[in-house]
Amino acid sequence: MSLAVEEDIPLSALLREGTRADHGAANSEDFIEQLLSGALNRAAYADLSAQLLLVYEALEAASATVRDDERGAGLVFNELTRVPAIEQDLAYLYGPSWRDEIETLPATRDYADRIRAVSGSLPHYAAHSYTRYLGDLSGGQIVRRMMKQHYGLDGDGVAFYTFPDIPKIKVFKDAYRNRLDSLALDQDEVDTTLTEAHHAFHLNRVVFTALAEIHC
Ligand code: HEM
């Protein structure tokens, strides 16, 4: 039996500690730093939203599968569903013909492809769900404030970072972590989750690098 199971460290704690360095690297990417400091523009933010659409379409298609999984169903929350919010943001940011205007980057297609490729596996899903949704509920709230401050986006255009069905974000994040910790994964699956979470952060960074080439 390996260390994590022996010491009974909850999965949420393993993920938090295990991805701390990945997190630091992701949020110091040029694109993120410049976007948050006000050095970019609405077009850069809109492009990020366009990339997120593809990622969440893949993630939320996977959620539909996990919902039927005996162990995984508890990790799927309707309150987190983001695709309609992103579509609303894109309609505001690009106008009514947004579907013809948005451009999806190869890096984003790779990210979405990866989510689709592993979507039947609960540990992989848990890693991707954790990386995106807990991030949106955490740093995402900072992003929302900065987009208002620097680019005047408030309500319209930032629905993605707004969770109307989650009244207390901290309480919800604790509940989400409890669900992660109740997944009853075996040690191999825990290892898979951690490995895939590193990969998920990496895939996000590659998208940010591609966005930086365009906007920074
Ligand atoms: C945009 C810049 C970012 C900022 C300012 C930021 C900030 C934060 C902060 C302050 C927390 C801690 C919240 C808490 O303790 O409750 C956090 C947590 C988190 N962030 Fe970020 N973040 C950023 C980008 C990202 C990115 C790009 C990802 C991954 C795609 C990400 C994923 C996460 C995750 C998964 C957590 C939860 C950690 C845990 O408690 O297990 N963040 N972020």
C-alpha cells in the first residue's frame, strides 16, 4: 500500500499540494499576468472566452457520462455548468454572429481532445473537473473583478465567472472538496488523478502561451 492511502490524506489535499507549483506557473503566464494587469484589451479576453467554450463543451459532455457513474455522480453539480454562460458572454463580446467569428486555437483543440479521450475514466474526469471548476471558483473570482476594473466588463461578458446558483462560494468549494474525498478511488486511481491534474494545468498553460503569441 502506498504512502497516500496509508496516511489517509484526502484527495483534495493531495491535489492542492500536488499542483501548487503548476498553479504558480499557470498564473504567472504572460497572457494571464498582462490580462489581469490591464495591459491587454477586451479582444484578448474575448479570445480567452472562445477557447474556454471548447474546453467546457468537452468537460460538460464528460460530466453527462460521469453523472451515470455510481461513484462519480456526486462530483457533477448543475450549479457549475458553464457552457450556457460562455455562450452568453461570446454573444455579448462578439455580437450575434459570434459562432462564425470565434477562432479556436490548436492548443485548445488538443486540450478538448484530451478531455474527450479520457472522458470514460472517473480519475481523469476528477482531475479535469478539479482543475477548471475549483479554479473558476477561486482565481476566477479575481479575474472577474479585474475584468471589471480594467476593461469595464460587469455582468455582460463575465457570466462565466458568475455562479448565480452558488450563494456562498467558500461553502460550495468545501462541499466540492468533500465530494472529491468521497470518491473512494483506489491508490492507482489516486495516482492517475494527480498525474492527470498536472497534465490539465499543462494544457491550460499551452493555451495561454498560444494566446500570448496573439495578444501580448
Ligand atoms: C488567473 C490567475 C489566477 C489567480 C489570480 C488564481 C488565484 C487563486 C487563488 C487565490 C486560489 C486559492 C483560493 C482558496 O484558497 O480558496 C486559487 C485556487 C485554485 N486555482 Fe487559481 N488562480 C489563477 C489561475 C488559475 C488557473 C489558470 C488554474 C487552472 C486552470 C487555476 C486553478 C486553481 C485551482 C484548481 C485552485 C484550487 C486549489 C485548491 O484549493 O485545491 N487557477 N487560485
